[in-house]
Amino acid sequence: MVNLYQKLQSIQAKTGAISKTERNKFQNYKYFTEQQALNILKPLLAEQKLTLTFSDGIDNFAREKHEKE
């Protein structure tokens, strides 16, 4: 029986290099989008019968502390 770590390792091995195709014009650096990553990962996750979930609850965001607080 294949465990979760073996499945994740299989996905990682098949992912390969991700090309940074987008460019930030203001700070002059290249990046890839979340959608590009999902387009690569979703078929590999399905192959291993794994699901990726997201949460955007308030607890998931960093909070900056202001000097007056």
C-alpha cells in the first residue's frame, strides 16, 4: 500500500521545473502564477487520488503590527 508521502514524492518527481513566464514590470522579476501551478498539479493529484483544498479564512492571513497598537 502506498502512503501519503510516497504519493507526494511521486507528484514532486513528475512536476519537473516550473517556468517563470510572467514578469513584474515594476520590480523587474519573473514569477509563475498560482493558476500555472494548479494546471501542473491538478492532473498529478488526480492520478494519485489526492485532493488539494484551500482556505481563505481570516486566521490564514498575516497581520502587521502598527507602532500605535
